[in-house]
Amino acid sequence: MTSACFRTVVRDPILARPAERELLDSGEGVTPNFVPANYAAGGLQIPLLPDAAIPAARPFLKWAGGKQQLLSRLIPRCPSSFNAYYEPFLGSGALFFALAPRRAVLSDANDELIIAFQAVRDQVRGVIRHLSRHRNDKEHFLAVRRQNPNTMSAPGRAARLVFLNRTCYNGLYRVNQRGQFNTPFGRYKRPNICNRAALQQASLSLRGVEILALDFRTALERPHSGDFVYLDPPYVPVGRYSDFKRYHKESFTLDTHRALALAFAKLDGRGCHVMLSNSYCEFTLKLFDRWNVEVVHARRLINKNSDGRAPIREILVTNY
């Protein structure tokens, strides 16, 4: 017997009154039915009904291959009920934020990404404080990019990642073989560097969620029968400007994709609900031909040339 998979998010910390804001930032006094005041633009207070639900949180990061644009296709294809939700290629977490599952385990091999998510969950006030000090300036960007994140506090490290993500070229997270961030400055006029609303909403959605720095092979040993696993790995490259593989110092090779297909088969054998996204090509079609494969169209947002951002075919694989 599986349980209902969605939870209703009914808390809005964006512009709550000071006393309520203190409770939200500290985590004390926050109950499922606690709904602080919500404010519209211009400061007009619009109180919510006690049981009213606010919109689900949205990703606080941009990410190559992020699934925000495909949610209308993904959500109807998720199982109607499941136990725990697992996402071992976290990225921006778009599907997690949209589903808001009651129980979730989020993981990724990218340490910087995981530290950022943990800090937003546990120390969002500090992340916002550090992030508010950053500015959209090339010299400042280069100085921050040169920083060694290992010497920073968790909130400062998370703020560094969010700042670089918001101001670098196309929001692309890319590192060299030494694990150093090397995407150039993006030259945006008014990037939203510190989106307090998005960060605080994300913090609330992440409370109680397990967030781990793990290789997908280790992460996928944990799901059990009735759990839902969404796999969104670095895609198999199908063109010159396909999604970048190097979001971690270790590249995601074709052999790694074969290992992922074996993990998919093991999850299937354990009775898990599994859904996977990847590029449309002969390699992936053959790799997953024993399961349900659907073709969907997505717009490639991370691309050097605007004409290379036309809709492309991807596959959506499910075992249910």
C-alpha cells in the first residue's frame, strides 16, 4: 500500500510580519496549518485563509537541462501515489519543488550544489545575508570565482554558488578537471541576484528533506518497493552544443550511462516507480528499449547560438 505523494505547502515567509518572520527563520512555531500574512506588490497586506495553499516553491538556481519548462509533461506522468521520492541528479530540483513530496531524499555528486541546498534548508537567513553583499560587476565576479569555497562558511559558500549562477554566462555551472568553476561573466543588466522570496520558499519546502552528496550508484541502493525515483542525468551529447557533461570534475561518459541503465533495471526489479529523462538518440533508445519510451520536445536553453535553442527531442522513460 503506497501513500499519497503530495503535501500541501501552506506557509509563506516572503514578506511576513516581523514576529512571524522570526519564527519562520528559526523553524520554531511552524506547523502545517501556520499561514503568515502574504503581501502583494506595494506592501498591501492580503491575509490568506487558514487552509489556503500558497504556490509551490520554484528552483532558486538556473541549471543546464533544468526541468522547469517540462513540468507540464512530467507531472502527469508521475505515479499518482508513492512512498518516498528520490532524485539522485538534483540540479535545480524543479520536479521536487513542483511535487513537494512528503518524504524525499535529494542527492548529487556535485558537492557545491549539495552544500547550497543544505544551507538554504538550514541557514537561509545567512545565505540571504551573504548574497545581499554581492553585486553585478565583472571584477567582483572574477574575484568571487577565484575564491576557494572550502575556506568559507556553508551560508557564504551557498551564496557564492547562487551569485555565480545568476551572473555567469547563460547560468551555466561548469568546472575544469580540478573542480574549479570556470564559466565566464554573463553581462546581464539586472540579474536577480538575491531573490529572497524564492530562497525562503525553497527553505520551507526543503525542511525535513534528506540532502546528500552521493554518487548515483550509492544513492540508488536506498530506494525500496513503492518509492518513486526520478533520474535526470547529464544527457548523452547529440550535437556540438548539447548539454555540458562537466558539472562535476568527473565527466559522465557512455559507460556511466550504461551503469545508470543497469541501476534502472535493479530499481525496476525492486518494485520502484522509475522515470528517466535523456537525449533522443540511437544509443539511449537502445539502452532503454525494454521499458516505456516517450518522445518529448524541450527547448535547449544553454547554447552558444540562439538558433541552437530551437525545440529538440528528448526521451522520457518509465517502468510503469
